[in-house]
Amino acid sequence: MTKAFETPVLICGGGGAGLSMSIFLSALGIESVLVERHAGTSHLPKAHYLNQRSMEIFREHGLAEPVYSRGSQAQNMGAVAWYTTLAGSGPLDRKLIYKMDAFGGGKTREIYARDSACRSGNLPQLHLEPLLREHAERSPLASVRFGNELVAFEQDGSGVTSTIRTELGQTYTVRSQYLVAADRGRTIGPQLGIQLEGPTGLVDICSSHISADLSPYIDDDDPLIRWFINPEGGGSWGSGAIVPMGPNRYDRHSRDWVVHFGFRPDDPEFDEALVAPRIRQLLRIPDLELTVHKVSHWLVESVLASKYRGGRAVVIGDAAHRHPPTTGLGLNSGIQDAHNLAWKLAALVRGHAGESLLDSYEAERRPIARRNTRWALFTFMNHFVIDAGLGMIPGATPEANAAAFAALLAEGEEGETLRARLHEVIQTQRTEFTAHDMEIGFHYSSGAVVGDGTPPPPRAPMGDVYHPTTRPGHRLPHAWLERGGQRLSTHDLCGRGRFVLFTGAAGAAWKAAAAAAAQRFGVPVGVHQVGPGGDCVDLEGTWQGLRQTGDDGAILVRPDAHVGWRAATAPRQPAEALAAALGAILGR
Ligand SMILES: Cc1cc2nc3c(=O)[nH]c(=O)nc-3n(C[C@H](O)[C@H](O)[C@H](O)COP(=O)(O)OP(=O)(O)OC[C@H]3O[C@@H](n4cnc5c(N)ncnc54)[C@H](O)[C@@H]3O)c2cc1C
């Protein structure tokens, strides 16, 4: 065994969550070592949809532009659609069943644009991970070691000692203050006594990464996901769905595609050699030329880690929560876990925070994951509701289902009623495709937050309507401001390890309060005075409508752009009030 070396943070796992963690720590000036047992990044397309919150985090780290330029154009991801088949000349073939707005496209575009400086993105993990790796490796603070596996670790009062094995079979040890498990629950969680609780193995979904020219059969370019439901296929998950995978275009001319279809985990009939014929059958293109690159399977499950922390080790990403990809909350949550944890680890490593700041990671992120794991399973299952809305009966003969389809597509009163019913039913799937509030409206009700006793805004039960608020625990609302002639989002003024205090035209006293708090706690506290006489101009008056505080009030934003505390008006002693809030957040 070679000599041990030391680092403040060891990250185990170089998937989307681990690589994000490495990038975020480097941006905060904290050294880290990342070990990934595979020699390279993922061979599977997997996650592709990046919601607005993840894109805001990427914007903070200079990653938004490369993601947008390498991924889907907005016009190629603003809808999802259901069809009977892609090709074929039968009476029920090539019918568009329904198309709905998705991911901030169509009629939702203005609302999404109002609520964030960033549109949603779409870049398959296959292409995102190399970008993240490149970015992580660029920092001299990060040592990113692919082909290195963590094989054991032990903790004592002052740190963690991990044994790492290289591809050549040599081992070395890393001594770290903290260990971040981004290993999908493979190695570290079980040793910490963490159980992944919840239903698992419900359905086996087979995802095939293929190359094929589907452009002659497609005449619309706006859907990101195309579902096929036909009498023979057996419904949405049974029939299948296709998603363009680029690499250069994500419209009908996409070179690569992923085809998903599900079957029972114990189905003895399933044979991977049948994948290509099954895809041809699904699309009704018997002579389709296609190359199958990889066939992968994932079990539908909805599991949550029983705890997020064991001593100095913490779990993030799929090591903490796993659920179906419906609503795209998997990788997105992993990125957001890392973002929540990074500034806390940085504060701990620098000695600026107490232990309770590390505990706040679980207090804040686990309730979000609990909701997400249930939500993703619910939106997965809701596809069966769509099948029922179409009139499909589970286990019915193809003839019976064909009759249901024919009735649905028929001219006349009955067909109209069936179509109207279907449209109402299918709209319930906005819980997956327009989950605007799930994506940016989540909030922390305990943890590193000082509440002000106000109730949370109402939450739309279908997860689609977001209510911006500066209430502590919530994500800072986005508004466009102008500073020095530059148009900036409120979010552009936050991040990079700083606390930021937003105040109004009569809030000059907060500057001295912020300077005193920064000196006392050793953390940077920026101040932005928005309004006449301040450094920022609220050109459109949007911020004034969102801030929920007076001209002399203040909003303290944490480094992760969540509000930590607010004062509706100036207290008699602003410096003391701010110091008390910051002290509580940092656990000091
Ligand atoms: C078909 C499909 C579509 C999806 N679509 C979306 C989507 O659109 N949006 C979304 O947000 N999510 C989506 N997801 C979910 C998403 O892919 C996962 O949530 C995400 O990949 C989890 O990232 P991670 O970094 O936590 O884990 P992983 O990507 O699994 O990475 C864990 C890494 O840890 C490494 N590792 C494990 N043990 C060790 C060890 N002992 N030493 C060193 N390294 C180790 C592994 O090799 C692996 O590389 C989808 C998933 C699937 C299957």
C-alpha cells in the first residue's frame, strides 16, 4: 500500500451527483478528491431533462451555456405527445392521440420565463457527464480519479480513512475530514447502517440506446418524448416511448434515440435478442435500419435512505433516493443535494460552522426526497390512468382494444365525448410534464433556516403552480434587476459562497450590520440595496412585488440561494438581529 494523503473532502462516485459536488466545492475554494471505480463516465444516456433549478445552479458555475449549446434547443423540448404508431398504413396507425405542453414550452413559456433566468435544459447524461468531468478536472483544487474504487473506510473522531484500489490493483489510503457518498448506495450507505426504504422491483423497464433515421416518419419537432399506445402494445409503458438523444440535433433528425418499454421483472418471455424486432414492431417500420448500442434495465422503485448521515459521511443523489425517472427528479435532485451540502461542508472545513449545519443537510433535503420519491412513482403510475382514459382494458384482446381505439377516433358525438374525456384524463399528466412547483417551489421548513412565523404560500396539489415568496426556507424568487448598466437576475447576485442581504431604498443601515456580521463569523455577507439610491435598479418593478418586505426590511439569502432569514421592516438593532440569524444558521 502506498502512502496516505489528506484532503478535506473525499467524494465517492463520479456520476452526475459526485461530479457536481466536486465542481461546487472547487468553486467554494475547497480541495477535494473524487474517486470513481469506472474508467470513464456513463455509457448510458439515462437522465436528460434538467429543470430550471438545476440550470440556475449550472448558471452560477458557468455550465448553463455549454449545456444549452450541446443539448436541445427550446423548440425541440416544449411538448410531449402520444401517438398510436410512428408508421404503418392501418386505419389506426400514425394517429396523434394528444400533445401537451411540457418543460416550460407552449403556453407555459411565459410563466417559466417569469420565474427563472434559466429555461429548462435537456442534455443526455452520456453527454452531460463528460462536460461535468472536464469542468471538475479543470480546477487545481480537485483531484478527479477515475478507475479508482473505494473498497473500505473507517471513521474516528477527527476524520475518515478510506482505502482506494486502482485499476492496476494497487491500494492507497485517503484521510479526509468528510466523506460524500455519491455511489448510488453501493458501498458506503450499507456500512453506515443506512437502509433504502420503500417499494422496489415493481416493473422492469428496458431502455435501448439506438441509432436510426426516423426523420421520414416524423412530422413534428416540438415533442421531447413520444409515447406510443396502440391496441397490440398494451398501453404506454407496455408499448413504449422514444426520446431523441442527439448528439447534435434533438429534432426529427436526431441520430440517436432511446426506446423505453416495460415488462414484469419475472417475465420469462423477455429476451434481449428480441429488442430490435420489438422496436420495429413498436414503430411499425418492419425494415427500419437500426444499430442497438446498449440495452439497459432499470427497476421501478421508490426508495429513500433511512438517514443521510453517519458520523462524517453523508449520502447524496441516488445513494439517498431512487425513484422512476418520470418528472425527471433523479439527477436534478442529486445536483441540488450537492449544492445544498457544498457550502455547508465549506463552512465546516473552514471552521465557520457548528455540527448542526451538517445535520441541517438531512433536515432540509430528506423531506424533499420523500416527496419526490412518492411523486415520481405517482406520475409513473398515472400513465396507466391515461391507458384507461383511452378505453384500454388490462388483459383485453387486441381486438377489444382496437374497438376502443376505433370508437375514440370515430367522427360523431360518441367519439367527441371519448376524446374530451381522454383529454381531461391526460391533462393529469401535467404532474409529470409541467411540475413547475415541484421543481422550483420546494422549501426547507427546518434546518439552517430561521423562520418568521408566517405560513407557507398555498401549494398546488398537482405540483404545477409555483408561488414565489421570500419566506425563510424558500428559493429566492427571481427578478431582473439592473446594476451598472447590466441586466442581472437576483440569483446572479448570490452564490459563490456568499451570504447576501437584499434590502430596499431605506435600508442603508444594513450595510454596517452585514459588515459586522461578516467580521464576527468570518463569512462573506454581501449587501444589495435595490431601489433609489441603491446599487441595483428594479427596472420593471418586479422585485418590489415579490420581496414581501418594506423599504427598510432585509432578506438574508444563503449561499445556495435559499432564504435563511428575513426582517419585514428594520428592527431597532439591525446588527444584532442579523448576527443572531446568521449565528443560528451556521450553528454557532
Ligand atoms: C432511463 C432513465 C432516465 C432518466 N431520466 C432522468 C431525467 O430526465 N432527469 C433526472 O433528473 N433523472 C433522470 N434519471 C435518473 C438519473 O439517471 C439518476 O438519478 C442519476 O444518474 C443519479 O446520479 P448519481 O450520481 O447519484 O448516481 P450514479 O450516476 O449511479 O453514479 C454513481 C457512481 O458511483 C460509482 N461508484 C459506486 N461505488 C463506488 C465505489 N465503491 N468507489 C468508487 N465509485 C463507486 C459508480 O460507478 C457510479 O459511476 C433517469 C434514469 C434512467 C434510468
